[in-house]
Amino acid sequence: MSSNVLTKRHLNRTLLARQLLLERVTMPAASVVERLVGTQAQLPGDPYVGLWSRLERFDPEELSGMIERREAVRIPLMRATIHLVTARDALALRPLMAAMLERAFYAGSPFGRRVEGMDVGELVAAGRALVDEKPLTNAELGARLKERWPEGDALSMAYAIQYLSGLVQVTPRGLWGRSGKPALTTAEHWLGAPMVPGMAPEELVRRYLAAFGPASVADMQNWSRLTRLREVFEGMRGELRTFRSEGGRDLFDVPDGVIVEPDVPAPVRFLPVYDNVVLGHEDRSRIVTLEAAAGYLGAEGRNVGTVLVDGFVAGPWWIEREKRDARLVVTPAANPSAANRADLEREATALLAFLAADAETRDVAISV
């Protein structure tokens, strides 16, 4: 096999290393969030699980404090989904994502059709003024907008402001051990700074490849939902390294990206319900097998996380609570070896202690 061809296990081990999932590291939480180009945050607790699996002795109050001090925010970005990013990344990434988010609103959701005929510029200006006066939930924002446009669809008008304005979810939403409705205001108002000129696409390519590469153009487009990236990659060919996948795809990489050998051991790692490590590529075979893809999401209607065994998604996990008792359930698709089962039990026990510190009794169940 050519030295320029990377096997799935090469790509798997390299991805795990760049995602800090081969070995926990000692780094500031802010540095990890920026290294990963943000973390999925549709569920407020997901970034905490993601960082717990990547950092030595992770203190959730470190991340919570960043959010409370407005050094990090939850904002729709890549794929029009909510990500937790640092404040400076929010102000730089949102302008680059603006056209994609507008396209997602008009073409990828039912809400765009329901504001047809309205002066959307006037609608957005009115919505921004309302949420800057006071953070509002989606329902509250829609109700306020309907006072001015009684014939409009309240939910669609509210979503227009979200997609087209760069709104962030304010605290206490996202804080460790606390909760709150997703109230919204503009990023500029919450962070006390204007949007900066949009990050250059070339810079985002470098950061994506450093965290997810080597990867194809289609991989990055799937991760970001940005379009016309091929011409960006082609313009960077003189800067980037290139490889080939076993299937013959062009894979690009940053010049200093380390390629990890396929026989490097990979520890058991627990991922939250949403984590970009399993969503960051169009071809997910470097971490998700076809067998696992068929059944690792939505187990019994639950929001479930995923567990990696030997570097690949092995099945779902979730926590069951009853009064003061907590149980972490893992259901790997295949019966793990004795060594892997011991690693599963050890890692699951530690995660359960992290997530259910208030429980009087904690139990781990591994069921194949």
C-alpha cells in the first residue's frame, strides 16, 4: 500500500489524537474549546461531558465560570446547530456562517416560507431591539413581534431573528448544575463587542483540519454546511499536505499535522449525546461502523451518548435516575473483551460519579 494512502485505522487514531481522546491532557478549558472549533451544545450538559473525556481532572466550574463571565457563549453556528464557543470565536465565526444560516432558514426550515412578503429587514431590526432591551425566550419574542405584525406567524418570526441575527442563549442556561429557559439576546449586546470582519475561509480550513484532518472537502462541508469550499481547498493546495483514503478520496491536512499509527491503543471514552467527533465528516467510517450507525442513536427514545471502544463507536449509554439512586447503562453492540469490559466499568464509574455526585447510590450496568 502506498505511503500516501491512509487506512481507516490511521484516520481513526489520528482523529482521536487531534480530538484529545487518545490521552487526557492538562489544558485550559478555553484552549480546548477553541482547538475543537467549538463543542456541540444543543443539550446544555454536553460540553461538560465532552471536556470531561478530554481533560485531566476537569473541573466543570471552570467551563461554567467562562460562560457566566461571558467568555464563552452558546450560539447557532456550524450546521445551524448550537455550539459552545469562546467569545472571540463567536464574534469571528458568526459572520462567516451568516450566508449558510440564512440559507438554512429559507431553504432548510419551514419558517422561511411563513415570513414571505414581510419586510424581513424591518422584522430583524425590531426583533434585535426587543432582545437587546431584555433577553426573551422564543415564545416571548414571537408574542412581542406579533403585537406589531398580528397577521404574522409568531414562531416563524422569532426564528427569523435567531437565524438571521446571531442570537446567543444567556445564562443561567448552560451553567453547571443550574438550568433556565433558553432566553436570547444578540451576541454583540451580551459580549459588549461588535462582530469582527468574518474569519477568512482559509483560516477555518486550517482550524478544521487541525482538529479533524486529514479530511476531504465533502467532510468539511458536512461539518460546517458551508458551500463552495472546493475552490478554497484548491487555492490552498500549495500550503496543505494531501493523502488518499483507501476508497480513493483526496484528503487534505495542515503541514504540521501528526499522523498516528494504526496500532496505537485507544482507551474507552464516553461521548455526550452530540459530539463533533462523530459528526465532523461526511464519511464517518473512520469512527462509526455501519453496524453501530444503525443502532447507537435514540435508544428507547432516550437522549443517549456514545461510547468508544478501541477507538470506534461501540454503542449507546445513558443515565437512569430514581430518587437518590443513579445508574449508568451501557449497551455495546458486541460483547467486549475482558480488558475492554474492565475499562468500560472503570470509565463509566468515574463518569457517573461526575454526573451524579448527589446520588446516594451509583451503579453501572453493561448489557450486550
